[in-house]
Amino acid sequence: MARTRYASDPGLIARMGATMFLLGLVFAGFAAGLVFLIMYYSSHRGGGSSFNVDAFIFFAAVIGVGSALASYYWSDKIALNTSGAQLVGPNDSPEAARLHAIVDRICAMADMPKPRVAIAPTMMPNAFATGRNSSKAVVCATRGIMSKLENDELEGVLAHEMSHVAHRDVAVMTVASFLGIIAALMVRFAFYSELFGGGRRGGNNNNQSALLIIPVMLLSIVVYVVSFLLIRMLSRYRELSADRSGALLTGQPSALASALVKVTGEMGKIPMRDLREAEPLNAFYFAPALSPQAGQSIAAIFSTHPSLKKRLAQLDKISRQLGS
């Protein structure tokens, strides 16, 4: 974590550490399983193979590393381009001046460098901040959220978002996502491998290939599902941590709670088409681009954010602790 005045959260940090540890165990199991399958296959095949598992493991690793590095180094550019947001200066417009003033106040309270400031044209009420460190960070608010929230509410939202930068969440989530990327690529490569293309040639090698490719696919699918669920858990933990850090920094948990209620309520008024278009940024957003009803089903375990009820309960607890 960068040195700022954002409060640490030992409980949630411990949960994040446990999640990372479990991901490490899954990765070790994945590697051990692949080694076992390759060795078993090699000891039972009678010669050459039409299916080179070593090659596609290598290519999956290369593409996975490339994807992770791109996410780490260019998360700000990716988020801005996806949202259609534009960087703004304090003198560009009244709303830009308002946004800069709030960001300046948060930076002064947190004792952190000021990030770049952007506004997204969508009327969907939301905000995000990203960047691998404070010097590369950008904080963005949509026109929708700026029109719906009062200054103290918007300050709470942006304090939440800027805590992600202070806690280096981009680095944490990039590392956590690496295994899932590799497993997903393994499944895709296996599906389009020579098991299908090689069938045109026939021969015993194809039967031997099938003995390896099917368990490789099944192992990769299991690893992907487990890592996906663990990453979603980690994402929900970091959102709770950001709520807590932002509320303690501003000293106004009730304002952040009010903002959450307003933003979540407004999501129900947004056309489903617009929500679907915004889904790629859900991991960045202050609140997921989903209708409120979606969080009430079993699909909540796949959400990048905790439920509104859980977030409000935490903020209410902080409010009582602060006596506000």
C-alpha cells in the first residue's frame, strides 16, 4: 500500500491474503496436474504425437503474461477508451471545476498525489479510478453521477475510488487474475487443438492425443472455475475495504451510504442495453452496472461487488463507531 492517510483494514487484508494463498495452491495443483498428465502420456505413447501439449502450454503462458502486463501497465487507457471518457482540466467547464475541487480536497485529506481527472459522457451514474500507481492514476465520474449526487456524496464516492489507487488494487487484481487467464486459454487451445484437426489424418496418435487432451481440458475448466470464484471473492473484499477506507477518510459514512442507495436505485432505470454495454467496466465501477434485482439471486456469488445490504451494514457500523 502506498503511504497515504487512507486507513488500513487488517481484517479484509487478511482475507485478501488468504484468497491469494488459495490461488497459489490452485496454481501449484494446476502445474502438478499438467506435469503428471504430460509424464503419464509420454510414458504410454509409442512415438510421435499429433498433439504437442508442451507447445500450447507455452503459448498460453506467453499470451497470459502479455494480457496481465497489458492490464497492469495500460489499465487507465483501457478504462478510459472503454468508457469513452475524456480527461478534463479544472477550467474546462463548471462540472470539471466541481470535480477537480472535490479531488483536490480528497488528495489533501489523504496526502496523496493528484490523479488525472476525467468525465464520461454516459448518464449512467457511476465512477471509477484505476492506474498502477499514484503517478499513473486517473479518476473518472460520469455525467450521470455528477447530476444525481450532492458534493458530500460525490466526495464519498471518489474517496472510495481513490482508495483503490492507494491500495494498489490494479496490481493485486492483475496478479490474482493471471491463473484464470492461463486456465481459460488452456481450455480454448485444447478445444481447437489437433484433436479436431488431426482427425482428418487418422491413426493411433489421435487416440493417444485424446487420452491427454480430455483430462487437460477438464483440469483447465476446474482450475478456471475455482480461480474465477476466488477472484470474484477478492473483488468483493476490496470493494468493502474501499468503502471503509473512503468513509473513514472523509468522516462521512452516511454520505457514502446515501450515494450507494441513489446510484443503485438509478441502475433500475437504465435500459438493459446500456447496462450490458457497461459490463466490461464492472470491476472498475463504484457500483456494478446491473439492475438491483440481479443481486438478489444466486448470481450474487459471481458479482464483482458485495450486495448493497452488506455495504450499507458496514457503513452503518462505521457511522456508529464515529458517532455520526
